[in-house]
Amino acid sequence: MVVSSDISQTLEDLAPLLQAEDWRQADQVTTQLMAQTLGQSLAANFEEDAIAYLPCDLLKAIDSLWIHHSQGQFGFTAQRKIYLTEAAQNPLRFAKQVGWTISDIGALSFFKFYRSLKFERDAPPGQFPAHWYWQLSFRRSLRQGGFGTGRGAGYMNADLLDALMLRLERCDYV
């Protein structure tokens, strides 16, 4: 893959953030990398069909940094392992396992607001990267039960998560 200088620079910016355990900023830089690669603005929400165009070597580079600096606690590989065991039965179980949801009401569960995720070392395994998943348009957020501010307070829609997990599988992950 030919990586533009902006993307190369952003990848270089990610490592020190992860090394400093600045999970929030590293998560947002990860979203920026994904958006830049797809030619989208950071404010754009990711669509399922766009995820299929994320370059495998970029996903692997991002994942490698996350895995290395979190000692395997965070990253796409950590998320994929959880997804394969939990989401096989119910995608909502994945979201609960990685700490993306708040209290459950029967079969219903609502997503936390992004700012409410635990940006600490002891966050649930697989919690990050997550920011890309919270990027929803105002309209899409409302359709999923949110307040127009992203995924927060909204319901589970597994399509986007499934799209990334399928892309990771096609990139020959674990």
C-alpha cells in the first residue's frame, strides 16, 4: 500500500500516545487514520460498505501498535477474539463484554456516551479502539435511539461491528 504522508505522519503520532497510555487521544487518532484512508472527514460516520475498503496493512499497523502498547489488552485482535466467542451467540454480548454498554433492561441494552468509556489501563479488554464505532451522523444516531450525538444512549446495531470483523477476517487475522 502506498501510504500518503498525512497517514504516515498520523501513524507516527499514534505510537507516543499509546506509549503514554493516552487511550482517549490514541482512539481518536485511530479514527482519524481510518477516515483519512477512506477519504472521509473525521466528522463523517463510517458506513458498512466503506469498512470493506480499509487497507489490511493499515489495520494491521494500527492493531500492532495497540496490542504492543497495551500488552494485548486493546486492539482489533483483542476485539476479534471476544467477538468470535461472544457475538457468535449475540452481538450485544460483545458490547457488554468490552464495556460499551450501560445497564440492561431485559433484552435491551443502551450504549454509553463515548466520554463515559473507561480511559484507564484497567478498562475491559477489547474496549479500544472504539471511537470509530461512535461516529454516527445525527440522523443515524436518532434512528438508533440516540440523541443525535453519536452512539450514546442508542441501541445495538451490529452491522458496522460485523463489517469490521469481516474485514479483519479477510485481512487474515487470527
